[in-house]
Amino acid sequence: MDAIVKLTAQGTDRYGRTLGDTDDKGSAQKAMLRSGHACVYPKFIVEKALVDMQDLARTKRLGLWALPEGIEPQHWRQQMRT
């Protein structure tokens, strides 16, 4: 589905990617967490509600949590290094 979305930039990350939030259509971050298509990085957590959304998606086995080897990206990268 094609849609026009307005992004309010709130800065950049260490890789130069724009950080921000979408317009009144809702938070892309929250939608992705609810559907299991994003993960919270504990090191950068600001809202506990985000962890709750991720936990619910994991419990429901949505998105990446539907995979038998569902694992948070930071833990997967750590395993690959060893």
C-alpha cells in the first residue's frame, strides 16, 4: 500500500540515519513493535511501554518472533562474533 507520510525529524543516529516520528497516522516504531517487526534495544530504552509491546508480540509469536529461532538482533550479532 502506497501512502504519503510526514516525518518529523528529531536528529540522527551514529550512522547518519534520520530519527523521528510520523504524523497523526501513528508511530511507525510502535506499529512495528506491536507486529513483531522491530526490537527494543534495552541500552536505548526510553519508554517501558515499548518493551511491553515487544513482549506481547513475542508472546503472540508475531513477526520475527514467529520464527523457531526468534532472537533479538543484538543477541544474534553477538553469537555471530563468537
